[in-house]
Amino acid sequence: MSRLSYLAKLIVQNKFLTKKLFDFFSQLIIYAPATHSVKQSFSLAHILDEERLEIGFGNKELVSKNLELLRCFEMPDSEFIRVGPAHDGGYVIYKDIGSLNKVISIGVGWDTSFEEDLNSKVKGINFVMFDHTVSQTKKLPENFKFYSLGLGSKNLFPFVTLDSIVNAHLSINDRALLKIDIEGFEYESLSKTSLETLNNFDQILIEIHDLNSKTLTSGLFTDLISKITKNYHLVHIHGNNNTGYSVIAGACVPKTLELTFIRKTFQVNQTVGSAIFPREQDFPNTTGDDLSIGSFLFRFN
């Protein structure tokens, strides 16, 4: 057993202490001199202690596989830009956006700051926005359309499937971006979405919620992430500090993650070594420090 593994076993008995030590260690990885040895260090989040596997030994392999689904395709920070505000509502996306001409945003709420910023950066984009929990209360640009509809697994008012949205609003020549933030309903709502529908986008931005032991042993979680990564690379992860961490088997996993996927057909620059999160373009979603998640690589002892 490594010294770090031994230390982790002593600490994880206290969940509060686990979080505090994880925060400290991850900050050390991010802000210490960028030596290869420091960047390759495992933080407490990467040591999943078999003896503390609170979800039961039988699900150990499933949790491991599901966390591995969230491994990032390694790219330097220079390949990314931030769109939207320096708080909740802003996203870190792949910088190649000049060819985009359509954006589908689902779960916009009252906040269209991402869409408005992207509209200022790239001319000629048409925005189609959905949210069944609000009605349009402000004047939008002519190239913005809003529908008071939500995303669902079937067409039943006020919900509509992503297949129906794509069929109604995208054409074969569109270069599109998809953004989804629907507060935990993403798993069920996208469960019936076809691969053909998902493959219509250059980039997919999705916030996944309620990451805990129950979610990480859920077939809906497995199916969603596996479906997206069939044709897309996960290239960016950001932990939403508004909801904090879940402690799963002594590992600190953000309860909410913002994920950026790009189509595998993109020719991108890879880097040697692990990406460290948060990136320089990241900001906390709300007041307080950003969540430090290191390289977000997990392993079981």
C-alpha cells in the first residue's frame, strides 16, 4: 500500500475532514510549480477505498466503469474559450465556433447570457431556446426563438423529445451546438434519444446533476454518458460549487458537473500528461472558491 493510500484510509472516516483535505491537496496540485511529478500525483479523490465502498462490494465494478466514462480527452487550455458570464451561466467550450449557425439551448430559465455572448462573438447564428418553467418576459433579438416547452422522453405537453426538436429545427447542413441544463432530468429525458439525433451537433454542453452512489450505479447514467461518448470526446469538466461534493467511498465527487463534448471528427491538439481542473477559463458558479477536482482520474485499490 502506498503512503498516500494509507493516509486516505485514515482520513475517510470523517467526511468533513475528507473534503477539507481533498480541497487542500487539489489546490496544491493546481497552484504548486507545474512539475511532471506534481501533475501526476493522485489526490484523495482518486483513492477509492474498498473498505469504505458504501454502495456495496457488488457495485464496485459498475461505479469504477461509470467514473471512467468521465475521463477527459486531453487538450491544452489554449484550445478553449469561455462564453457567458464569469459565474453560473458561463461555459468553457472548444474554441472552433466560427462555423456554427445554430444553437439549441434547453433549460435556459431566465438567463440568456451565454446565448447573447455567443451571438456577439459569431454572426449569423440562430438560437432556439426551450424552458417549460418560464415564459418569455423580455424582448429577444430577431435570431432568437423561445418555446415554453421542456425536454422529455416522450412528446407529452409541455414536454418534447430531443428527436422532435432536432427534426423541427435543424437541417442537414447546419453546424449546431447543443446546451442542456435541466436540473437532474437529463438522464430520463435523454434515455430514448437516438444516436442519429445526438450526432447532429459539433459540440454538446450538458450539466449532469445528483452525482451520488445511487446515480453512479444507475443504468440511466451509464446509458447517457455511453451514448454521448460513442461519437464525442469529453474535453472539459467543471464542478459546480453551488452544490458541493458527494463523498462516495471516501472520494470527493462534485454533485453537479458541467461537461463539454466535441465531435470525434474534429482534429484537435492533444497534450502529454493530465488536464488539471478547473482550467484557467473556469470560474465559480456562485460565491466561494471553485471546486478543485485535479485531473479527475479515479482508481480502485
